[in-house]
Amino acid sequence: MPKSQNIDPKIVRRSEYIEFGKIPVNQYNKTIGQEMKNYSVDDFIRIYRDMVIIREFETMLNLIKTTGEYSGISYNHPGPAHLSIGQEASAVGMAYNLSVDDYIFGSHRSHGEILAKGLSAITSLDGDTLYSIMKNYFGGNALKVVEKGFTGNIRELAINFLLYGALAEIFARENGFNKGLGGSMHAFFTPFGIYPNNAIVGGSGDISVGAALYKKINRKNGIIVCNIGDASSACGPVWEGICFATMDQYKTLWSGEYRGGLPLIFNFMNNLYGMGGQTAGETMGFGILARIGAGINPESMHAERVDGYNPLAVIDAFKRKKKIIEEKKGPVLLDTLTYRISGHSPSDASSYRSKEEIEAWQKEDSIISYGNRLIEAGIAGNGQLEEIRRQTGELMEHILNLAIDPRISPLLDLSKDPDIIGKMMFSNVSADKMEDGIPDVLMPLEENPRVRSIKTKERFYKDKDGKPVSRAKLFQLRDGLFEAIADRFYKDPTLAAWGEENRDWGGAFAVYRGLTEALPYHRLFNSPISEGAIVGTAIGYGMCGGRVIAEIMYCDFLGRCGDEVFNQLPKWQAMSGNLIRMPVIVRVSVGSKYGAQHSQDWTSLVAHIPGLKVVFPATPYDAKGLMNSALQGTDPVIFFESQRIYDTGEMFHEGGVPEGYYEIPFGDPDIKRKGEDITILTIGATLYTVIKAADILKEKYGVGAEIIDARTLVPFDYTKVLDSVKKTGKIVLASDASARGSFLKEMAQTITELAFDYLDAPPVVVGSRNWITPAYEMEQFFFPQPEWVIDAIHEKIIPLKGHRVINDFSPEKTLKLNREGV
Ligand SMILES: Cc1ncc(C[n+]2csc(CCOP(=O)(O)OP(=O)(O)O)c2C)c(N)n1
Ligand SMILES: [Mg+2]
């Protein structure tokens, strides 16, 4: 912990009570008359119109889903449509005062929020800006559709564009906001400040915190609104996101203009239900959701329940809360009370609620009651409101006709270009920095104590006389990582890093030692023990335009950020139609010596997930070069490091690790030792085990092994491996991952397919046991040993003269182990 903040036992041990301040519940009670000074007649009417547009849009979708028809137009939409009929006032109120610099994130039920935010942007932007946004979005394809024959003004055109872009997206059309790759639950449109909506309940809970960090760290205008459901308040990412967003350090340790709370509103769209579970009364214990704020920080997150059935109450709340955020006193929690009259989805039979309940809320319908209040206050006549509804109906018919016509709105043509989605999985951009500017640092890099100490180190494992260099004088793998990371901190002003014990401690494995002296808090900070939010916030930071390194202390903790690593990080580039970049590096350290929950190699799990680049260097030269490439790219990289070899020196690269900058391209395996008789392909630190095996093979059996270090799992160019196999006719694959289902098996299968004619025997996999990782004292029975490699070669490829087997690789044993599942 920071030495600047002493923890005084006299203070923390003293006796006292915690006092909770009052949390307002539905305190807004102004009449339209009292609000006259805050709104023009047009403003009042616009609020009504926006709610009607959302209602009609969703009514149309509901009818399409349930009857296959809207106003005589037939269509079959097989995909999802989670509607928010009843919740319009909360969406319009939320978006009313937001600018395009204010970003909203959402959930599976966010059509209304998208439209509300879009309509708000259309009102606030000038005509030229609006037109250029529409014209520049994917070559203006959506604009061309709505512009054809259009005679209205620019704002009306933009409304057509908004509705068409959203609907085409829901119907998976190429003209959709995300080329049809996002769809109903993920649609977004960043030029209007509409950021990803998330089909994983609570998924936005930590991503939006990262977006707020982006705003804060890069001094950008605007706030973030995280729109999530009431039931998501039980989700890990939401809880972790709240903890991450309310850390004391923003107000205590971050300095100068960076000091102060995050610009963020957690806005719970509280419709009182999950799918069918009632949050208040059944599945949660808070009674009133806003109570959550009370436990989080002394200001109770400025929590408040607001009546989301009254758009003016929500607008009023957002205005007040925005002020709190501008005073750097955020983040804020809003419990925006609303009700979903529609089912969870159109197939929902509403078996979990009574007809009377739905009818009671219908009686208080926000659109009808707001309309009546406008009429009573003399702001609008009945006819005028009816005309708005009629025009909206016509508009919806028009948009629906455009969105379902395959000639106007085709799907992505995968038969013409079957690789089209594949091309969108990665951005493959090379960028020194994500933004111009002077990086904020505390000292010149040359003066950094770690840099100075590294200067005195030997960059190759043997000195000029061929003698091994002592560990204290050796340039180690961790130094290679440090050099790449430090260099980028001085190049890219947006680069920030966080994780557990990253600051002061210097990272659990001393990779960051020296960075605390070099960087202010806002570029390197300690996070809560929230692996989900460590990665989730990095995702939000990356998608807004920053580069970031998140650190997961142990590979085994990947399970804690499973959703972020499997569902979020890999998906958003392609789900945006490849508009969004994701320069996020997740450093993951693979352990040993610490038993079952701290020593697992889970490279295979992440390599299985499309959309991630996966790297595992085993030498200082490779670690530095691959980290440089990771930091130069704009794609998500899971960067594995092994705790076995952080202090290893460079043994392979002639001349040792270069002092200057260099990159090692992803996907290019490296031949670490030449050989003629057998190929051994390794992943990670197992390289050193295999080197020992190769020495024995040579000395005892006269077999020359060619050792290839994969370096990267995804992408991977098989050329060198296939060339080697064509020469040797034999291959063993080895890594520390448990063998069953490992990436080695994937590689073995691919090699079999591509080099079958050249192989004398099937590729042989030598991985770890399918057990728990036992204590250090028993590890040699779990992780591959040099002798295992030799046993496997002897039993499965070529008998080695005079060899006595230690480890049984016979077919009988293989069958038995599989039968037993171990
Ligand atoms: C992690 C996860 N669990 C479960 C689901 C299935 N699911 C979709 S919506 C939903 C209810 C969410 O309730 P809430 O957060 O209140 O949002 P609402 O649907 O009411 O808008 C559930 C359980 C999911 N999509 N993601
Ligand atoms: Mg809900």
C-alpha cells in the first residue's frame, strides 16, 4: 500500500458508529406549470414525440414477432427482441440532457435507450455535423437508403437514419449500425455516443467503468451512463464495477486535475423484474434498489430512486446528478423505477405476474399520462398529440419496408466473400500510440532506477568468456517485459495499466518494478481484487480509444474474469462491424509451486475463443519483442508469462536481447535448435524441459531433435513446423497444460491433416496430467519431464535402443486413462 497513507491503529481501533445519510425515494413532485421555466413548448412536445417513437418502434417489433405482421407488412424475424414497452419515459428522461460526448452503455433491453439517445443527439447537433456523421458512417450506405426521395429537413432525415440503422441492425442487415453483426442485443452507434449494449446481464457493469476511466485519464469531455437492469445488481461484473468505480484513490491519491470521482452514473432501469423473478420481494434483499449505494461509500454513491414513469422526474435527476459529476464527486447510482408492460421477450406468457398488476401499470402508462398533463397544462392539444402518433406510425411503416427489402437492405454476402466476418475479427493495425500528445511521466526514462540497474546487466546468459552470468547480473525475462512496457508508456499518452499490486509492490512478479517511480497514479494503479472488473474496465477503456495493460496475477484467476475474457474482449471488434479497436493486453502469469489453484496453464481455454490473440514467450528476447508487438497492435492479446522463467536469461538469440526497440511478429514460431531426426514443438516454459530431453536424445540415442518454440498460439503460421516435419517425419508436442483438450491436440490434428504423407507416426502430445496440480514436491509427477518426452518417442514413434520407460504411454494406458476420465 502507499507509504504516504499510514494506517494508524489509534484511529482505526477507536469506537464509533457508522451513520448512513438519507437516500431520496421519488422525491420529485413538480407540476408542468412549475417546470415551464425549464422547458420550451417544443421541448415538452419533443419529449412526448420521442416516447411515442420508441413505443411505436417496439410495438412494431412486437407485432412482427408475435403475428408476423405490422400494418399489413409481413416479416419473419427469427432473432431476439427484448422490448421495453412501458419503459419509454425512463429512456427519454435519461438521454434528454446528454450530449454526444456522453456515452451510454446498455443491456439486452436497450432499443429504447438507443433511440432516446439518438433522438437527443439529433436535436442537439447542428445540421452539418449530423449530415457528415451519416455520410461518413460505413460509406454512407444507410444514409443513401433513407435519403432516396426524402423531402423533409435534416433532422427528420436523421430520425429516418436512426430508425433505419437500428432496425436494419436488429434484422441483421449489412446497412445496420454494426453491419448486422451486433443485432438486437448488441446494437450501438458511437457517433451519437451510443456504446455497446450487452446480451450478458450486467456485462456493461464494469465495461462502462473503463469508459469513465478513459474519459478521466485522457481528460475527455462527457460522462458515462451505465444502463443496466435491476436484476443485474446481483451480477459479479456490476458489483466489481461499482467497487472499481468508487475506489478512494481517485479522491485521495490521484493528483492535480486527475483527482476526483469518476464521471459515471450507474443507472438501474428498475422494471422490478429479471425475466420472471421479482427483485424486490423475491430474488434480492434490498427492498429499494437505491439502498445498494449505502454500503459502498460514505456518500452512498449519491443514490436516489427516481420515478421513471415520469420523464420530467428523470430529466431532473440526471441534471442534478450530472452536476455532482462535474464537481468530481461521482460516481452516482440511480434507481430509475419503471415497469415493463411487454413480456421479457415476445414469447413470454407472463406466468410470473398477475393481469391486475399489468393493468394497474397500464393505467398509469407514462406516455398517456404525460400527454394528458401536457393537454391539461395547455401545452398541446389532443389533436396535435394524435398527429404525432399518426405520423410516427407512417414513419415506422416506411422504415420497416426499407429494412426488410432484400434489394435495399441485403445481408452481408457471405456466399460472395465467405471470409468477410473472419476479416473483421481483428483490426490488425500497427499504431505507435492511440492518440497524439505528451505522455504524462514523472521522470526521464534514462533516470529511472530500474532502467539504470538494467544498464549494468548482461543481456546474454553467458559472458564473453562463455561463463554463466550470475542471476544478479543477468538481464532476465521480466526485464525484457519491463523494457517493452516502459518504452510504450513514454510513447503512447493513452497507455494505462492496472491490476492487483501493480503499483508500489511492482507487480506480483516484479515486472513493473521501477514503474511506480516513473508514472503518476492515473497511468499505473492498484485495482481492487476484482479480476472481472480488471479486464472489464480495460475493455471499456480500449473501446473508447485508449491502450491498456490489465494484469491477472495468476492464470487460475482467469475463471474470475471468464465473461470478460470469453464474451466481451474478443467480440466487440467484429460486433461493431470492425469499427471499434480493442488495444487491450491482458497479462496472465502461469504459476507453479502453489498447488491446484495457482499452477494451471489455461492457454488452451483462451486459444479456443475466436477473437483473441494468444501469446506465450519463453525467452527474454521473445518476451520483449512480442510485448512490443502486442503494444503496437490494436487487438486484444492474452499475454501469458510463466513464473518458472521470469528470472531466465537469454540463451538463444545471438548477441542477447537488443537494447533498442524491435518487434517479433505474432504467429511466427521460432526454431530454437536445429535437428534432423525429430521435431519437438513446445508452448511456453516447457521449452526448457524439451531442451534437456533433446540433450539426452542426442547423447544417449544419437537422435537430433529440432526444437520449435510456438511463441504464439493465435495466430499461428504452420509453415516452419510443416517444413520441419517434412524433414524429420516425426513430431512431439509438449506444454505444461493438462493434455486433454489442450491446444497441443489442436496443433497435432492440424499437423496430421497438413503433413499426413510425410509422417512416420501420428504426432505425439506430451502434456500435464489430467489432475489437480499437486504440491511442488510432487510436481515432477504432474508436469512433463524430459524423460516423459523420451518415453513418448520410444513408445509411440521410434523404439530407442536400450531405453527403459518411466512413464507409460502405451495404448492400453491411454485407453484406461480415458475410460477413467483422468
Ligand atoms: C449472465 C446472464 N445470465 C442470464 C441471462 C438470461 N437473461 C436475460 S435477461 C434476464 C433478466 C435480466 O433482468 P434485468 O437485469 O432486471 O433486466 P431486464 O430484463 O429486466 O431489463 C436474464 C436472466 C443472461 N442473458 N445473461
Ligand atoms: Mg429488470
